[in-house]
Amino acid sequence: MKKEELQKFVDSFRAITSVLSVEKTTDGSIGTIRIEAANPQYVKSMERKDEEGNSVFSQKFIPGSNYEMYMEKELNFEKFVYQSAILHKPVHAYIRPERFNFCINQFMMPIDVEDDTKGYCTFTLEIQPEEDLDTSTRLSSEISQNVLKACIKLRGSKDFKKTMAEVIEDVRKICDAKSCSVLQTDFKERTCSILTCARKDNPPPPEYDKIFNNEYIYIAESWIETLKGSNCLIIQNDADMEIIRQRNPNWHKTMMKAGVKSLVLLPLTHNNEFVGFIWATNFDTSKVLLIKETLELVTFFIASEVASYKLVQRLRYLSNEDLLTGVNNRNAMNNRVLQFVSGDVNYRTISVVFADLNGLKPINDNEGHNAGDALLKKAAAILKETFHDCEIYRAGGDEFVVVAIDIPKASLEERVEKLRQKSKIKGNVSYAIGFYHDENAGDIRKAMREADALMYEDKKNNYAHSRG
């Protein structure tokens, strides 16, 4: 086919169709992609606006123009065009662009054009107002089996983290990747953490959790802009990595430091809210379309399970937290004692500190409960600072309990003594304190009784001293 025949050729299509070209390169990178010709249906569809006034093309179509004149640079789109126009492979993909309220079912077929400098393909698309489940579930048997296997595991799980680790290992094997990870994010609370990580050769290094701590939320947040509304980002080679370096230099640095050569990244969204991300690094780039279609469906179910897990964890946290002071509540303390009694906790030494807040009732009576609440918050904050490596519970109205596991007695005695000395200074928060330490993994109930008795003894002494 001659170049001058492209318009007549594309006009013969009834479906929305254009002809794309890709400049051939000597290094295998993706050259400039142009829209050489487009039928009236294609131009009309790209210039139409959605309910919010968004259009795909930002200006009138001119044949032979770089596709980036009409839409933002899209790595996945470029890969599909390259595979069809240069590698002469038919390509089918189902796209769910987040910025628009429609979905795109697209097909690319290689065509022969008399041009030694470029490769050509048709680009036919079907725009659907809502997600076409029939199309998205019309999958190969391999993809269907992979997705079904993940769904069965996730829905039948009694141990969420263990099952998620198994599913992510399955995903890693599908991708033939060096590693596959799930990052749980909460952009409102500004927190993030690794939920699970599967690696080909060895387990994650000890510093893995330190890398993906709450500070990493800023990098994770930058992925949203880098994705630019796409539900999948694929980095296959150095040329793709260079684009990421330009778009997101901070993320690029972390990838270079980790030895990442290729990466597929997908957001985990539930009810239009980001709950995390999943990615695979150094994967088999020859299976990129299989990987993309499989992960897009698997991550739908993973996102749902992660959202449910977050909700359960939040409810569990609220049921065990003292909402006024932020420390654990009595319910959490009772559950923890049961864990000790049933042998679910391994420890060598156990220590218990009872700290009863002095003077709360007079403040409530004379200054009001707001002042009393402020005193309780301050008392809890001091205990959290003093016993930062211990478990702290509000056992009652003005009573706090500190449980320390395998912490040297001398260290705890020093902290308790400092707290006692500060309590004697007028104007400071004052506690009556009881401390008990058992070197032989003793019964926590006995340790609590002993510490409680010592606290009441201390309270009597404080009361006698104040009256004297």
C-alpha cells in the first residue's frame, strides 16, 4: 500500500479507525508515533466531550501529526503500537481510563506500507459508556485459570496475610519477576507499609520495611501523577526508564538503587479510593500483554480484599484503643492477658507497672471534666514517652498499666524512679506507682496483682505525705 492511499483505506472502515506509524530505530527503542490518517468516526469520537467537558483530543486533528499533540504521552499505548507496527503482531486490549466515564475496546493490526523508515498499523477502537463485562471476561484459558485461582484463594482465606503472600507469589511466577510486592497506603492518614513481598531468590532484606515506611507515602503519591489516570504502568527498557526519570526523578532514583530494569505497576482502588499499589520488578517482558491483562483482573480482587482487611484492622484498632488518650483500653489489656495465659506469647522476663493518676477527682469537681480529660491525655503522653518500648493500657478511669517484655529490670527501675521524682514536683502530673519484675517468665496475673498492691501502698504513702 502507498502512503497516499492511507486515507482512502481508513475511510473504508465502519468502526472508529486510524492508521498509526512508528519510526524505525536501530537500537530497538520506540520511535515517534504519528496518526497518519483517521476516518470521520475516529476524529468525531476523539473530539466529543464527556459530561464534565473533557475531550481526548485537545485540538483539531491534522493527519501525520505526532500523537502527543492530542493526548498525553502514554507508555502502554506506545508499546501496543510498537508491537503491532514494528513487530507485526495483532494486539487487543481493553482499557478503563480513569479520567473519562467510558471504556475502550481497542484492536491494532499490522499493515504493509511502502515506507522503509516507518512501520504501520491500524488502530480500531470501540467506545463503551460503561464497562463491558462480557468483553473483559472474554479471556484466554491461561488468564482465566490464573484469575480464578487467585479469587478462590482470597475468598476462602482464614489467614489474610498468609493467603495474600501465596497469591502474590503466584503473581510473581506469572510475571517471571524477580520480586512482586503489595504496598498498603492511606493518603488521608499519610501512612504506608508493605503488606507482602514475594521474591525469586531470597526473602526481602531486613531493611525492606524501613524503606517502605510512612515517609515513602510521598513517593507512592507521586505514582498517581505518573500513571496519569492509567490503570497500569509498564516499564520495559531503558527508553521507558528515561521517561520515568524525566517525569518522576525521585522515584527513578529509588529504582536505580534497587537495581530495577523493568517494572509493571498497578494501583489498587476500591470505591474510587486508592488503598495501595502492586508491582512486579524485572519481569519477562516477552509476556507483557499476558501479564497486563492478568494483573488488571487479579488486582481488582486484591484491592477488594485489601480494603476489607483495612476496615477490619481499623475496627479492631478502635475496639482496642482508648479514644481519649490514644493508649490501649481495658478490652485490649484483657485480651493480651489471655494471650499470655494461653501460651501465645514467648518471653523470658515480664514486668508490670501500675500508674494511678493522683488528683483527677478534685480537678473534675473543681475545674470540670474538660480539665480532667486534659490531665488524662497529658498523663498518657508522659507514659508513652517514658515507656516507649512497652505496652501501655488505660485499665480504668485514672489507672494505667504498663507491660514490658524482655526489658532489663535496671532500665525499667531507672524510668520508674524518674517518674516518681517528677511526680513529687508541684505542678507536675503526679502518679502513684507500683512496679514488679519477674526474671523467670512468670504468670502475668501474679505480676499484675503484685504491681497493683505496690501501687496502692505508694498511693497511701503519697496521701499520708500530703496530709502531713
